[in-house]
Amino acid sequence: MKKTNVRMQQPGMDRRTFLTALGLGGVGVSALIAAVGNLLYLKPAVDYGPPTVIRAGRPGEYKEGIKEVLEDQRVVIVRDKKGFAAISITCTHLGCTVGTSDAGFECPCHGSQYDNDGFVTGGPAPRPLDWYQVSIAPNGELEIDKSVKVPPGTFFKA
Amino acid sequence: MNDSTQNARPAPRNRLAEFGNHIYRSLFRYGRVPQDAEGQSYAVFNSLFLHIHPVKVSRHSLRFGYTLGLGVIATALFLVLTFTGIWLMFYYFPSASEAYNRMLDLRSAVDFGFVLRNVHKWGAELMVLVVILHMARVFFTGAYKPPREFNWLVGILLLLLTLGLSFTGYLLPWDQLAFWAITVGTSIAGYAPVLGPPLRRFLLGGDVVGQEALVRFYVLHVVILPGLLSIFLAVHFWRIRKDGGLSHPDDNDIPPKGGGR
């Protein structure tokens, strides 16, 4: 059996290299933790924006065939034979407020066009307008939850 | 009376003059403008403010048409914008209910407020233009080539910081133009793959342009971006000196007057 010198076979990490690597590694890891901490700090934790659940008056106030625009809430209340729907009037292209037109909706910013159900008929919009969940609040008013999206064509029967 | 007592206790007036002279020499260490080349060199590179400019420059780079002074103009605009910006901060504050009114007050009620605001606004527009022209000049004169590649990269960073300052400042008047421009601008950011949507939320502090967005843009505009810009501006100037001043042909390469090579 050949005798080998175990110490000589160790790969070339001497004490100095090891300690340097350890030190730099420690600095690197702490920098990473600090960076992640700072990013997490900046991540919005509390939503101070406008409330997502809004009340929109009693169902009886809306006549059939009406498109009632709630400008501040950026939503339009639609009532037809099938019931009530709440369609977003925030353009899906770059977030401008769309206006109502004879054919449906039209965006003043870059000319996106939508039909009455919010489907794209022209312009750069990548997807249909959002439909929000409509329900009846305990006090009998229509309640729209803008955080819950429903498939286009989903009407709520009051 | 004898001379020795006078020397031991100089008259108070002389001591005051000596003290004043001492302070003067502490401030102006080289006296009047030195007349010899060595003295002039020392005076320049021992002064923080003068040493931005090299002691000796190539005759070539003194030609105004070579640089059009665009870098100096951009720097001057940055200083003007810093000064007017700090002054505007005395009246403006980033509140969704107050910001627009404060902007209107600056325009109509505050003495010289309209001057400061307009200088800040037009200076900002001009700075973006001048920085882009400066970059074009550097490109067309080949000044991005070795050994100046590093400074070209610093310059790109400075351009991005300038654009960032321009974008964040645009929201602060809090009028319709500002609101919709930032709505559209941050929506564009949101289209970036993977990082887009979180970046948009980071910028806005929420999902819509509101109070949170105003504060975030304000802090970016008055502290973070100008701070970063100042640091990299210092690096930029330092590199110009270290890379041998403005780009210029080797002196041997300059064709003789009135003839080609």
C-alpha cells in the first residue's frame, strides 16, 4: 500500500483564503438580507386606495336599458332584461377612463373601442373591460365589489 | 522709549491685522493669481472647485464647436434645478388634497413663485434635451471609445436618472395632466414581463395613482434620484480627468494648417 501524505493532498485552500471567503461571504449574505428587508419595507403592505366595495343605490332606481356611469368609482352600472352588471370603465390598455359611445365604450387616450359588453372592437386594448361582482347589500342597495371579477356576460338578477 | 519693549508687546492694532492676515492666508493659500506655470498648476489642483477643470487642456478641446458646452450646460441646469427645487419645497407639500392648491399658490400668490416654478419646469425640460444632445455629441465625436467606455456607461446611468427625475417630477403638480400621464406611464411599466406588475405597485404604493403614489414620487424626486445623480455626476467628472480630459486626436495627428495629411 502506497503511503500518501494526506496534508499535501488537500486542495489549495489555506487559512487566509478560507477566512477571506468566510468574511466576504458573511458581508455578502448580510447585504442580501438587508436588500431584501429594504425591498419588503417598500412593498405596499396596507392599501390606502379608495374602497373596493361600493354601494350604488336601490335596484329600482335603474330603468331597464340604462348605462349609468359612476365617474368617481370608474364603473358603469348596466341594467337590461338579464339583470344588473357593473362594468369597469378603466381602459385595459393604459388605464384611462373610457367614455360611453353609441357602440359601447371608447377610450379618449389611444382610441380603444369596446362594445356594450366591454369586448374589444378596435384599438390597442389587449382584453375586454372588467366585469365586477354585483350583489344586494343587507340594506337593499346594490353592492359592487371591484376586487372580485366575474366573466363578461354575468348578470345579477335583483 | 526703547525698541525692545515695543517688539515684545506689539500694538493691539497690529495684532488684529496679523490675525486677519492669518485668516486670509488660510483661505487664499496662493495669494494673488500665481504668475508662473507651476504656481498656477498648484493653485488649480489644490482647490476642490477649480480642480474639476484640468490644469492643462488640449488646444483641440478648447474649440467651442467641438463640445458646444453641452456637458457644462447640463451641469449648470442641474444646479439651477436643485436650487429652484429646494426653494419650491418651502411651499409645496405632497398631499393629495393640498398639492394642486400649493402649486396654484406658487403661481399666483407667492412673490416670485411663478419665476421659480417656471424656471424649474422649463429647466427640467431643457435638461432632458441637453443631456440627450450631450450624449449625441459624445457619440458623434467618438468620445465613448477607449479609454472612455466606463464614463460612457456612467453617462447612460446619468441619462436614466435624468429621465427618472423628469418622470417623478411630472406627477407633483397633481393636475389632470400629471394624473393621467402617470396613470399611463406606470401602466406601461406594468406591461414589462415578470417584473412589471410588482414594479408598478412599488412605484404607486397601491393599484391606483393616489396619495401613496404622490408621496413615493416626491421622495424619489427630491431625495433619492438627485442624491444618486450627484454621486454619479462626481464620478463622471472624476473620470473625465482620469481619462485625460476631453477626447482629442493625438497631437501628432492634427493635420497642419491649410493642408491634409
